[in-house]
Amino acid sequence: MLYKIPLLLSPQSEGGFTITSPLLPELVTEGDTVEEALSNVRDALAAVIEAYADLGRALPINMRVSDTDDALWLETVVTTHEVS
């Protein structure tokens, strides 16, 4: 299943990054780098989905992407290696 969720990437004063979602306040994860924090989102989302199921709560309806045959608008963070 595909889900489209807004994420907030916040740098931490001690280093690293925290990711939260205004749509799913229970989704919280972190990483030492942007890449690590973003890669941890999948596990955090799976935990939130499981918790919602255990509690009998429905996920927000606009999160679920039902049609994967059409184009999907996606914004993400991508890092590159700068060429000197």
C-alpha cells in the first residue's frame, strides 16, 4: 500500500534530524543524517499503522494512494555530491 503523508524534517541542536508529521502526530523518527532520518520513516509509519489498527482507529482517508496507475505528485529531499 502506498501512503502520501506530509513530513516535517527538523534539524536538532545536538546534531541529526527529527521527522514528524502534522497529519499523524504519533509518527516520530530521527537519524544522524537526512538520508538516515528519511529511511526510518517507513518503519515509523508501519508502527503507527499497526497502532491505529490495534486501537480500531482509521487512518486519515486522504493518506491512502489508491490509484498507482496515474501520476502522483511527490516532493522529497534529495542530496547530491557536489562536484568541485
